[in-house]
Amino acid sequence: MEHIYQYAWIIPFIPLTVPLLLGVSLLLFPTTTNKLRRMWAFPSISLLSIVMIFSTKLSIEQINSSSIYQYIWSWTVNNDFSFEFGYLVDPLTSIMSMLITTVGILVFIYSDNYMSHDQGYLRFFAYLSFFNTSMLCLVTSSNLIQIFIFWELVGMCSYLLIGFWFTRPLAANACQKAFVTNRVGDFGLLLGILGLYWITGSFEFRDLFQIFTTSISNNEVYSFFGIVCTFLVFAGAIAKSAQFPLHVWLPDAMEGPTPISALIHAATMVAAGIFLVARLFPLLIVIPSIMQFIALIGIITVLLGASLALAQTDIKRGLAYSTMSQLGYMMLALGMGSYRAALFHLITHAYSKALLFLGSGSVIHSMETIVGYSPYKSQNMVFMGGLRKHVPITKTSFLIGTLSLCGIPPFACFWSKDEILNDSWLYSPLFATIACSVAGLTAFYMFRIYLLTFEGHLNVHFQKYSGEKSNSFYSISLWGHERLKPINPNLSLVTLLPTKKKKKLKYTNVRKKIGSFISIKSFDNKKKIAYPHESENTMLFSLLVLIFFTLFIGFIGFPFNQEGIYLDILSKWLTPSINLLHPNLDNMNSGDWIEFFTNAILSVSIASFGIVLASFFYKPIYSSLQNFDLLNLIDKRHSKKNFSDKIKNVIYDWSYYRGYIDAFYARYVIRSIRGLAELVYFFDRRIIDGIPNGFGLTSFFIGEGMKYGSGGRISSYLFLYLFSVAIFLLIFTIFLLRI
């Protein structure tokens, strides 16, 4: 298998063939390429499938041989400086490659139908292929400079994909917000990389880890400087993985097409921050304060993400906050030193959340076929309900993904989340209490999303389109009826403050405005039906495959008895990395399955309680309660409210307005930066440019004055000159005599 490692550098560049050929085809044969645009899905899927096969072989080799392979070429060589370019194949690389390729293929298949009527079909597949190339190059990088290069390329692809429908102001603002927010973290990452090079003199991981560890242990480097450098590197991971306080871009990134949310905002790009921390784990673990800070950021993100998901009405935005919370679990595990648990949850969450996002895309796709439904309504759960009869396969897949994310056995996330919760009790009882509480909160808001979307009866808003009648409320919730508040997803200060009244935003959808390149009438003149319907087979195929992963991928962490030692596949897979980090970092003996399930009783009980609570508050209420409206109890328009109602309103507003964090940024950060920019602009125009401009104007006025004072006679000029010289000599003589 040596030749597989030797030529593994080709693997990341295989998907790059598609955007290159596509660009050449559009340049030379634009009309033909546009007419045959659906054919480009085949090479995109085929080439990524080849990468998946190679990644699978590498993963199997990693499990069997427990080896690490690195290949390096010299790029720049100088007397005092040597920079090398290469690739690294280890368990972390193989895990990330498997996630990128498997989820990527399913997203490609799904997108072929989801984006079939979009005018930007070719552009979409070109962006996706280039993103996969950038991400694969990132995870195979052998040094920090390579990581930073491809880190920026991944951010650029994210910018292009989030703003794919750039004619929509919301999408254009969302991609700019994501780009600027990530640049804050990336600037810190660049400074941290330069600081680490100043300490170690190398960008290569192995040399970097050894020299940095030796320098810190022998006090050869000022410890505070080492802490600052590692913190700056971690800042890049905070932004990319949407950790507090740089999480604000992730919910708005849902303005991009739903397959983008499944690929880069659930399984791959947001996982890049987790990957970076895991890759630099031997370096970070040397400084206990940084590890404690990582755990603190993780637990804050866990709690914040779950609390902000409670009252969201947009189905994708609710899933985005769920992603944020689960990434917080991974960061918490890394901060606690649970390297294996963090990567395990990275794997299980990727497939489960991809299933949920693609399921939400199936719902949106079916809702947009209803006459009179705008994109706002098609993603708003308030306008849904009772979809289980119309989209049964989507409903089943979404339910399985929900149960997995809630931590219900035997679904995937149960195995990984339970391990993180068990490790948290050994690390800090306070952190463990918060993490377990959020596990119940996760079950609550995830089942809230499921119940509002699929259960109950059809909502009254599209009963007029389907002709159905209902004798029940769509749902009665903890907050009463879901309150529709005009809120700008761009989250400017004016729209976030509840006291301000703004006009309701008008949403536009490029997919409904533009025609298709395809000339077949069945595509161009497809009539909209009057009820939701199940998605096409290619979209359902991706959901069914992800159901399989969600059901069985968690068993790679199940402890099997091997000669009296309970060792799971994942631990064997990660053995080289764990031995490289620290010989005793993780306990490879996972214990027997009886102990495992005994520890799981608490987490499953908490999750079950959250599910029961959500079912109680969001279950359909039938005709016996038809005239009962909980909104009258808590609506702000009513003056008489008891203390519990005020608490409900506070919680609801905190969640709905995203914790007022965006409002804080708008009022204090953005306004301060704008004020500083205006001050610098004034200083530049009035002072820097004003001084030379002032001299120029002075010379101009002096010249103009002298022009009008001249007579044109040389004798007069000569007399004035001699008179001035005489006055000057007289003054100079008097000055000398006084001295």
C-alpha cells in the first residue's frame, strides 16, 4: 500500500478538474455548455467518488497498519530559511477526507435536482467542486503555511456559496457578514502562525510540536508570549467553527442554497476549526490555561447556541444554532483533553446534521411549489404543520436525524455525545451540569422543530390553497401561538430592538424569477400544485443513504471485546495520533458495554424529558380547545401579566432576537469602527492632504497678488529690489551693532 501514500497528493486535486473544464467550456462553447448543463453533474459526482474510494483505502490502511505518512518537497531554500510543501496522511486526515467525500457526493446528487431550475446551475457545481478541492488540500496540509493558504480558499468558497443568489439583498449581506467575521479570526490565525515561527523557526507540525514543547518546558520562551500565540491561532478556529463571540455569521449563512448548508455549514467547513484545534492539539496541550480557555469557549457556545434555537421560526436558522451548539460540544471535548470523543462527535454529527439540512431542503422544496408561497413562508415553520401526510419519507428522515441529535440510542450522536458528557463529569461538575442540561434543551428545541413542521394539521395559511379544513389549532406552544415579528436576518441594531417598528421585509427568490436554460417544456412550464408533495427520487436517495449512516456510524465507537480488552474501531483508527499526542492522553480501554450503558442512563433520561416537554407544549390541540388562545396570556399588548408570563417573554425575546449580541455589535462595535473610520478620513483629508494643499493655495494667492501689483517696467522692479536689499542690510547692521 506504499504507492497509495506516495501518490496521495493527487487526491485533493481530482475535483479541481471540473471547474477548470467547465470554465474552458463556457469560454469556448457557452451556448452548448448551457444547454447541456445537467450533464456536468456526472463528472462532478464521478470524480468525487474516485476521491472517496482512495480515501476509503487510506482509512482502511490507517486502521490496519496504524501508521503516519508524510511526503515533503522543498519549495524555498535559503541560508537561514527553508520552506517545504507537502502532504500528511494520518488518522485525522483520513477521517476528514471520508467526511468531505461521502457528504459531498450525496450533496452533489441532491443538488442536481434541487438546483435543476436555477440559472446558476453550472456556477453552483463549479463552486462546490472548488470548495471540495480546497477542503481536501486543507486537511492534507503538512505545515501551517499550507493550512493558512487553503484556509483562506475555503473562506472564499464559503463567501461565493453563501452569496450564490447575490441578487437577493439578504444573501449578499449574509456572505459579506460571513466574510468579514471570518477575517477577524483569520487575522489572529496569521499573527499566531508568525509568532509560532518566531519561537520554533519552523512551520512543519512535527518540528513545531517538539521545539515548542521543549521551549516551554525549559522556560526558553516567555510563557505569556506562548499563550498569546496559541490564543491567536485558536481565534481562527473560533471564527471558522462559529464559536462565541464570532458565531454571528452562521445563522445568516442560511441564506445560501440548502445543499450548501448541509455541506459546508454542517459537515465540513465549520468543522475546519475543530480540525485545526485537533491538528495543533500536541501544541495546545502544553499550555493548561489555553486548554481551559478552549473548554470555557466550548461550554459557553453549547449553552448559547441551544438557548438561541428555542424561539427561531426559520427551520434552517434553528438548525444553524443547533450546529453551533454541537460544535461547542466538540470544542469542549478538545478543551477537556478528550481528543477521541471530539472527533467521534465530529463524525456522527456531520452525517446527522447533513440529514437534517437536506431534509429541511426537501420541505422547502415542496413548500415553494404552493401558489402564493414566498421563500419567507417556505422556510418559516409557522406556515407549516401537518406535512407528515404529504412528505412521509422526508418526515421519517427528519425524525431519525432529530432523534440522533437528541442523543437517543442507537442513533449516531448518542454514542459520541454520551462520551463527552461522561468525560465532562471528570473534568468539572459545573461544566458537566451545563452540558447535561443543554442535552435536554437540545431534545426540546429539536422536537419543537419537528412537531411544528410535520405534526398537527395543515396550517390555515395554505388551507386556502389546498382546500383542506381543520378543526384544530396548528399547535399551541410554550410561547402561545408563534409570534410573527418583523426581523431583519441581517441583524442591524434598528431591526433587533423590540421597541422599533420596521416595515416587513419583502423577500425575493431568484429561483422563482429567472427561467431555466433547458428548453424542454416540462422544465420551463412546470405548473405549481396546490399542496406540498414529496421530493424527487434523487433527493430522496441522498436522504436514505444518510439515514443509513445515521443509524450505523455510531457503532464505530462501540466497545468490542478483543482478548479481554474492550477496544472499538475508532480507538484503533486513532491510535497513531493518540500516541503522537501523549502516550496516556486517552484511555484506550473503553470498559465493557454494561458500564457504557449504565453511564448513558442519565443522558438518555434528560433527552427523553426534553422530548416529552416539547411534545406537551407543541402537541396539536383539537376542537375542544379551539377558542382557547394562550397568546392572550403572554402577548405584550396586554398589560396584566404575572411574573411567570414576564419570564416567558424575556426568554422568548432573548432567543428570538439572538441574545441581542448582534445588536451589541451594531451599536458599539460597528458604530465605533465607523466613527474611527470617519475620524481617520477627516485627518487624512484635512490634515495630511490639507497641509500641502494649503501651501499650494498660499502660493497661488501670493502669485495672484503679485500679478496685479506688477507694472511691467524693469526700472521699477530694479528700484524695488535695491530698496528691499538696503532695508535688509540696515536691519542686519543694527542687529550686529547691538551684539
